[in-house]
Amino acid sequence: MSPNPRSPGPLLLGVRHHGPGSARAVRAALEAARPAAVLIEGPPEGDALLALAAEPGMRPPVALLAHAADDPGRAAFWPLAEFSPEWVAIRWAQQAGVPVQFMDLPAAHSLARAHAEEEEQQPDSVRVDPLAVLAETAGYDDPERWWEDVVEHRGAEEADALGAFEALGEAMGALREAYGDGGHARDLVREAYMRQRMRAARREFGDGYAVVCGAWHVPALRAKTTVAADKALLAGLPKVKVETTWVPWTHRRLARAGGYGAGISSPGWYAHLFSARDRPVERWLTKVAGLLREEDRQVSSAHVIEAVRLAETLAAMRGRPLPGLTETLEAVRAVMCDGSDVPLALIEDRLVVGDVLGEVPDGAPVVPLQRDLTRQQRSLRLKAEAYDRELELDLRKDTDTAKSLLLHRLRLLGIEWGRPAASRGSTGTFRETWRLCWEPELSVRVAEAGIWGTTVLAAATAKAEAEAAAAEELGEVTALAEQCLLAGLSEALPAVLRALADRAALDTDVARLAKALPALARSLRYGDVRGTDAAALATVATGLAERICVALPAACAAGLDADAAAELRGHVDGVHGAVGLLADAGEGLRERWSAVLRTLAGRDTVPGLIRGRAARLLLDDGRLPAEETARLMGLALSPAAEPADAAGWIEGFAGGSSGGGTLLVHDERLLGLIDGWLVGVPEREFTDVLPLLRRTFGAYEPGVKRTLGELVRRGPGGRPGTGVVAGAGPEGFALDLDPERADAVVPLVRLLLAGAAA
């Protein structure tokens, strides 16, 4: 006897994927029909993993992951949430003790076919959204609202659960008659395979089995077709070897339509509708109130009562059986958020979508690399979580150092679980800040990285050595050396350093050399704080700096245009900072670099932007007297100088990001030179140099600009009654340093620095 009294044949339950109403109806229909077996839309390779769904360690949302054995990047996910009809059917069958199987086209075919060719469509082919068509037919402009009214809010009583599936199947049948495959050409092949699985189930169980699949497929599965016709559709399909497992999934990923997302906009809301057996609106608004109270907003039980009343009133005015998500959010905005969208955005993020991360049992098959990563996560108490969180590390602690090494090794492997962020309160090398967020796709990245080794350390070492051998540019190798030191890959470092020395010896482009040096200098500093032996790296870095000192003056005098001069100015800044970090190189390197800067500052053939920057760096290091600085500025701003070149000199010397405004505030003589030059610029040239000057002075802090404006208004020599004495500095400042007053603050500065270091 057929378990479905409404139509002959097996029980076909057409559902909406991840629909809580469909999930409740599936449970009620299965309880009423009690089928002898259940077939579910999904890849048959997952049959061997279905038993894990019954284990205590399995907590949805989870996803069935299938990937090509020789190329883990070719992968597909089948996500399942607690409120997914497929998950409900799996758990019902396991609890009822009846067989449950997947029945969709094998992943071995679907992955191979997707890789071999893109689906061909006619230029005017448009994919049909069945729910949108049905909603429009019913007079709704929003498919989600139609689905809520027709399915989610109607309940799933046993008496009419089967009738609901019959009605939905008839509606889909009408759509398939009107639209054919609806632009989903691959569905014809999938449905042919599903019918093959149904024939096999009929031979084993008769008609006493149930099928849970997308409602769109029900008419095709009910259609009378021949075995030969289905075999013809399946003939010649490409095939690859695949591996499958369960992986944790997230509500946030369920909310994404692109990539591997399921495309539902409110998984948190759907989970609530599925779990709330009664009074869903009241329970939901109570959750909202609890969240807002955690954020220190004043929300009382009276707010909840009033929000429920408003949501019900809005639903009644719109002719809806119950308030939906739209009505509840509008009520929350009006009653609990005082009309503000700011707290409402928090509610939508934390409750409507949510940060729920599923779990899979330890017995799920994984690549060895994943097993090692899981072991380290547990030993370091570094839990994978689905929401963004900040992690502060103190590298003087062994546990924090181990966490840092793990995160850096994973980044080198392309597993971006953590991303470095700016540290708050300290810029010391012993501090690190990370932003952590575990995305489901990282499981695929781990599988891909498994080709490099069975542990995180071994895989990162092997990949670093391979990348060093394949690198073609010096910058690639220097960045890799920095990563190796950060990740503590001492076994990979010799190969990387050999490649670095080879590339540095062959590279003659001073710009590339200058670009590579800062990364090497930072690497030495990281090596110090992590206790890594980086003597070979220091030798390479020092040799690189020596070559830059020789080649840079000629490169800067080679007729550079404005863009090339700006790029080289950035390299000069980078090399200057790197030389300062190369402490073991001694004063010899610093003296040679200062000589290079003096050459750049005094050579007329060098662009003004670079000459001004060189003069400023020398002045900041105390290697250029104030009188010499004034002389160089006077030459750069003389009437004989091109206005554009003079403006470039000012930008290089007093650029806003280098503290130039503060320098001009404290040295009225330099300000006077700039003021005098600016007054003498001809009108036509002034228009040309104005953008450069605006870029330079516009970057200053508001207080600095205000002080400079006041000084210029008074005039560099001062006037009676202005508070500025001729030959003196600005009001409150003397021309010369008072050593006694300066020494008085030294103990306090030492105390502050000691506190920061701690």
C-alpha cells in the first residue's frame, strides 16, 4: 500500500531548501506516512557519512564537502542547518531506524562536468525563480513574504501536511509545463539520475519510500520516462575521483547567495521560527530585548509588550496571518531603537543572520593537515569561531608565541584564518594583534595545503622552499624571508636566503633593491624578538644597503618625471628607516648613507622632491646644521629655480606626513624663506604649483595650520604688540634650547617609556 493516500507511487515531498516551514511539514508528513526508506537530494558519495549525523558531536549548521582528490580546490558544499528539511529527514530516518540515502547526481560527475565546460545557455535564456513566479501570480511583490504567509505561518499539522506538499507539487508542475527546465539545463541530467535511484529503491522497498527534494524537481520525478531515455542523458558524463567529509558551516555563510552560500537572507530568524514551538513573535522580541540590554540600552518588558502589539497591528493592517520579519523589525525600530537604524543594524547582524558555527565529530574523515591543525587549536585554546574577534599576543609569553607562529604559518599556506591588525597602545615588536574569523571555505584551503605536508610546520616549510625556488623577482624573495622569520621556519630559511642572495646579486635596478631592503630590516628585528638566528640575513641586508648607497645618486639624477620622482622618494624613506634598523652594521653604514643623502640634497640635477626629502632626513638625524638647511632651502627657492621644482622641494622637505608643519612652527626662519618665495612666484606659475602646495600644507593638523597662518599674518620679523620679537621664535618659544629645562623632563620620559615597554 502506498504511504501517500493522495497519489499513487512513492511519497514525494517537494521542499524549499533551508525553509523551517518545509522542515516542520516534512517531519509531520514522515510521521504520518512512516515510509520504509527515505531518499534525499544530495550526492551519493555522502551515504557513508550519514551515520555521523547521529553522533553527539554533530551540531548543525554543517555542510557535506566533496572535492576532487587530486585538486581539493575543485570542491562543492551541500549546507544543512537545523531547520533544513533534508537534515530533519535524515534525523527522522535515523531515529525511526529506516534506511536513508542521497539520490542526486554524484559529485564525481558534477565536479568533473563543472570543470570541463560551462553550462551553455542561449543569449536570451533567463533562469526562472519558481517562488518569484508563484508570488507574483498570488499578487505578492516579495517572494519571501509570500512564502512566509503561505508556508511558514500556516503550521504543519499532521492533518494537512501531505496536502500542502500535493498543492506545492501541482503548482510546480504548472510552472514546468510553462517554462520547461526554466534555464536550469543541468537539472535534466540530475533528474535523470534521481529517477534511476528511485527505480532502485522501488525494487527494494516497493512504493513504500519517501523522497525529499527541491519542489522544482517533483514534476520531473513524477513524470513517466523510460530507462533508456534516462541512460541516454547520463551517457558519457565526465568523472573524477572525489573525497567527501562533513565540515562546520555558519549562519552567516547561509545568508550569502554567491560562492558556496545558500542564499537565504535571515538564517537566524528561520532558526528561531523552527525552534519556537509557540508564540514565536513574543519569544523573538524577548531575544531582541536581551541583546539590546547587553549593549547597555534601556529596554524593559513594557517595550517588549508594546513591540508585540505594534507588530501584530502591522500584520493585521497588511492582511498577514502573523507578523513576519518585516513587521517585527519595524516594531523594534519604532519601540526599542527610538527610530534609529544603528541598533537595528546590530540586531540584523547578530540575530537575523547570526554567528552560529556548527561542529562535526572527531570521527569525520579529514586530511592529516586538518587533524594537526585541530590538535594545535585545542592545545593553544585557539577556538575557531564564525565572528570577527581581536586577539592580542605578547610574544614574550611562550603560549602567545606559539599562537603567532601557527597563524603566520597558516597565512603562508594561504589559510587566512587570522589577519594582522594594528596594535593598540604599543608598537613594540613583542606585541601582535590579529583579527580572527573562521570561514567554511577555509576547510577547502586546508585540504589544498595538504599536498605540502601532514603537519602545519612541515607544510609551511615545504611551500616556502618551493616558492623560494620559483620566485623570479627580488621583492618576492624578501617578502618570503620575512614570512619565514615570522613563522619560525628555520629549516626553510637557508633555501630562502640562498635564493635571496642569488636574486640580489643579479638585480641591478636600484628601485627594486631599495624596495626589498625594508622587508629584510624588519625581518632582522622580528628574528631578534623571536630568538631566531638571522646572521646570514643580516649579511645579505648589509650588502644590499651598500649597493644602494653606490647606485642611488646616479638613479636619482637620471631625468626622472614627477611620478618616478615620487616613487623614488618613497624608496629613499624606506631605505633610511631600514638603515636605522640595521644596528649591527655599525656607524660605517650610517655614515655612508648620510653621505648619499648629502649628495642628493646638494645636487641640482636631482628632482626637487628628492632633494628636499634628503635635506629633511639629514636635519632630523642631526647631521645637517640649521644654517646649512636654510642655505639649501634658499637655493631651492631662489628666483632662478623652476616654480614646480621649488614646490616639489617644499613637499619633500615639509610634507604633512613627516611633521614638516611642526618644524615650520618652531623655525620661523625656514617659514620666512617659504613665505618670501611664495610671494614672488609669478601669477602664471602660481597656478601650476598650487596643487603641489595644497597637497603639502593641506595634510597638516588643524592646530598646526592655524599657528602657521597666525605666524604668516604677523610677519617673520614681528610687529609691536603682536607678542613676536624680531629675531626670536614664535610666542612661547626661544631660538635656542634651554638645557636645564630640557633635562628636567628626562626622568618623566624614562618613566613613560618604561611603562610602555612593560
